[in-house]
Amino acid sequence: MKKLVIIDGNAIIHRAYHALPKTMTTRKGEPTNAVYGFITTLIKVLEDLKPDYIAASFDLAGPTFRHQTFKEYKATRIKADQELYDQIPRVKEIVEVMNIPIYEKQGYEADDCIGTIVEKIRNSNIEIRNKSEIRNSKKTME
């Protein structure tokens, strides 16, 4: 059976940013802790799971359809530091250079894109893994 790993990019970036020291920077002082954590997680996923296919999904800035339907959706969530958001384009650039397809859509979250992919290939002969955590957990989506 072929194996597909879907990466929730924002989830890994957030975990890496908060887990690794903010002293990790370029020579110019640009933060790199989230980039480093994302890359090390991605490499570990590739080595451990050896997927036949891999894809990444990211949230885009702006409200989603959930915000429009339910005004209180994530209303109490504290916005992350700008240093985290500044690292997302660099992570996406690395993902693109590695020829990993990126799925994102304005008005939807990465989870929605992941769910759509899973639904579209549900009845195929592909094992689906969602790697959205830095911890060494493997979750088979059914």
C-alpha cells in the first residue's frame, strides 16, 4: 500500500517556534527557530515514515468561513508574535524547493484542505498520515 503524509505546516511552525530558543537567528538577526524546527520535523517524517507521497497545507491570513458564521470563533486566541509569522514565507520557500505540493485556500484553514484531500482519496489504496505535531506521534486518518 502506498503512503501519503500530509503536513499541517502552521501547527508544526507554531510548535517549533514555542519549543526552540528565540536566540536562533541569521547573522542579520532574523529569527529562524520555527524554520529550523519545521525542517528537522520534516526530515524526521521523511526518514521515519518514508512516504510515497507528501503534501503540506498552510493557513492563509484572514478570516475563514467559520469566522463569518460564528463571530466568536477563535476570538479569545492570543495572536502569535510577529517573529513567528515572519518565518512562514521562508518555510514555504523550503517546502517548494523540495517539490512538496502546498495546499491552501483563502477563507479556509489548513485542516480544511487536509480534510478535503483525505475525503478525495478515502477509497483509494493509499494509507494517509497526518503529521501535525512535533512529538513522535503517528495518526492514521480514517
